[in-house]
Amino acid sequence: MNRRPLDVTYINRMEYAHAWDVQKEIVKKLDAGEARETLMLLQHPPTYTIGSQRHPEHLLLTPEELEAQGIRVFQIDRGGDITYHGPGQLVGYPLLVLGSQEALNLHGYLRSLEEVIIQLLAAHGIEGSRKPEYTGVWVGNLKIAAIGVKFNKCKHRRGFVTSHGFAFNIKSGIQHEGFKGIVPCGIQEYGVTSLEDCTQQTFSVEQIAKEIVTYFEQQFSFAAEWQAHSDL
């Protein structure tokens, strides 16, 4: 099977606004046929992002509390509600071209993203699952990965280019940090967890970034090529 090339980069820390700008630039280049498909893997400083489901009541902190805690807030163009990004969490932005046939099954793309994380969890002895009414990956009734994407309709070719992606909680205790200031994804009845809390093992975010690429390659039939983050 011929696998498409995929540029992959890991950035230990990138401001959210910069990452968003980079995504938009790559989306334009992919539409124009001037770039290769890309997977950005990174960590953000403490950040809340609010998707197209605008529910300001799900942000529980005042502007003064946000400033005191050093958390920035962005209203963005992905689907979904509010979520948290911060150190100890692996954020992935797949910037992929969905051709005219693939574009007929946009929900299938979301399920494939979930499957990447479910397979990685299985490799660590953890049973990840889905909840039919929600997007994301769960361990029992605790959410371990949030998913929110945008399908950018192409102007110069048929189909869509994806942006935004997943946020996978890695480090123990992350659920007691930024998540306590929001109703994550607008879901009040369930909490969140992390890979370390589920396995009682210690991981670096970069280690899991390298592992997840293998499952991403398998799920989407790519051949990954690691790039220096300075190329972004």
C-alpha cells in the first residue's frame, strides 16, 4: 500500500495564537497544493478555547481570576464547547486533505481520531471507549481526550482541509488545574482523567507524542517524516 507522506513536528511549548496562525497558513497552502499534509504535536501554556457552541456560562472564572492564574481565552472556529489546554497535555493538530469521497464521511474522520488514542491506550493496558452522545475518548466515565475540529472547504480543489484536532491529557493532576475553572466541553455529569492517573506510571509528553505517530500512521495510512519545529 502506498502511504502518503506526513510532515510531523513536536513543539514543547507554543502560544495558542501562534499555533492557530500556523494552522491557518498551512490550510491555505494545502488548498493551493503548496504544502504537504502535516501533524503538529505540541503543548500550550494555560489556555481556554471556546468553540462554535458558545456557552459563556461554562467559563467559571472571572476576568480577574483568569489574569491572576495566567490563563488566556480564545473564541475559535472549531466545533464544540469550551476546553482547556496546558502543560502536561498533548495537543495534536492534523492538517489533512479530505478528498471528495472522504468528505462524504466527516464523522468518520472524528471516529478515526478517537481510534488513534484508543489504540495507544490499549498499548498501555487501558480500555478507552466512546460515548455515543459525545465526541472524544473516555476511560470509564472520565474523559481523557477531547476532540474538536474544523473542516475548511477548499477553494482550489474538491474536498476539505482539516484543522484543530485533539487534546490528550498525559500528566497526573491536570484535571485539578485548568479544568476546574470550566465545565469541560459543557459536560457537567462526568469528569476528566489523564494517562498517568490511569496507568500509575510516569510519561513525558514528548514520549507520548512519538508513540501516537505510529497509531496515526496506521489509522490514516501515512508515512511520517519528522521535521524540525523551526520549519513552521
